[in-house]
Amino acid sequence: MPMRTRLSMHGLGAVAAMLVLVLLAALAAAVVRLGWTQQVTFGQDINASRAVQASNAGVQWGFYQARRGIWTGSACNGASQTLDLRTDLGFRVTVSCSTDLYNEGEDSNGNPVTVRLYTVESIACNGAAASCPDAASVGSPHYVERRRRSLIAQ
């Protein structure tokens, strides 16, 4: 009888070794997946900061056009232009401008004081369309879009 007991316990080590190998393979797959996710997230962070820089550049360009360039005065209303910054940052930037006049009271002589308020909106995206936002690329995992709106009084 002792011989039968030894033979039935002989395969237990192989089953335990296979179980350990399966667990180690699952752990290795999880580590690889985590590393890949971290790399994709890092790439998206870099693209997001580039989009912010492109959007900021668009706002600055728009304010220049509104105050000194082609959009001065009422020409700013409804004006829009797309900047191609793909060679520098990999983004296109659509800049739009609107303006309003406000009465800010009166000066010391009783004359009304008017202030022109410029609103410049800049949308930066890395899609394939000619302007931003790019509705066709929104579902892409690498699509990044940033929007900035700023006001300036003159």
C-alpha cells in the first residue's frame, strides 16, 4: 500500500509549478500593459502642453491683429483665420475675434468715455481638417484640442 500512495502524490509538484508559471505570466503581462499605458499617457501630456502653447500663440497673434494689424476697429467682428503651426508644434490654430463698444461713464468735461473690448478666441488642434475644432478626428486616441478665450480693452 505505501507504493500506491507515493505514485498518486508524484504529479502534485508539476501542477503547482504550472500554476506558478501562469501567475508569473499574468504578472508580466500586467507590467507590460502598465508600461505601455504610461508611455501613451506621457505622449498625450506632451501633445497637450504643445496645444496649450499653440493656443497661447494664437491669442497673442489675434491681439496683435486686433490692435495693430488687419483686424483693427470694427473689422475684428466675425474675423477668423487659421494659422498653420504644424512644422513647429504639430498643430493648426483657428483664431477668431469679436469686438464690442461699452460706455464707461463720462470724463471731466461730461463727454461719454467709450471703451472697445476685444474678445479673441484661439482653438488649437492636431487633427487633419483645415481648421479647428476637427469633429472628424475627435474619436482618435491621439487627438488633442485646447481652447483659450481672452479679453483686452482699448
